[in-house]
Amino acid sequence: MKYQIHDKKRVTEILDDMLYFKKHDIDVTNISFNRFENEIENGNISGHEDDVLEVTDNLIETFKKTKENFEAGNLPIPEKMD
């Protein structure tokens, strides 16, 4: 990712979630930042740190919900990740 996140807590949380997903064979590879990139290109947002942190917080919330759904048995049976 070409945007820097200078918040150790957020980075650690994302990395912990990614390791959790890998351990449980949950595929989160469909997550992209295309919309974020498009918003910058269209001039709707600047792409400065505040925007990056907002996107990061949204990602953390998405990961949290994904974990909650998995733990509640509400996700499809995971396919093996390589």
C-alpha cells in the first residue's frame, strides 16, 4: 500500500486480524482500495493522513464484523488459502 499509517495500534490490529483470517482460512483478498483511489482521483478527498486513517478504521471495522460473523458461524465454510 502506498499510503503510510503512522499508528502502531491500528497497524497491529490489522496484522493481527490478517493472521487470524489466515489461521482460519478466511479469504479477505477481495478487499480493495479502488474506491479510495477513485475518490482521490475525482477530487472528492485529498488522500491526506486523515483520509487514510478513516479508510483504515473502516477496514478495522470490516475485519471486526467478519471475525464476529465467523465466530457466530455466519460465514460460508472457508476455502483453503495458499
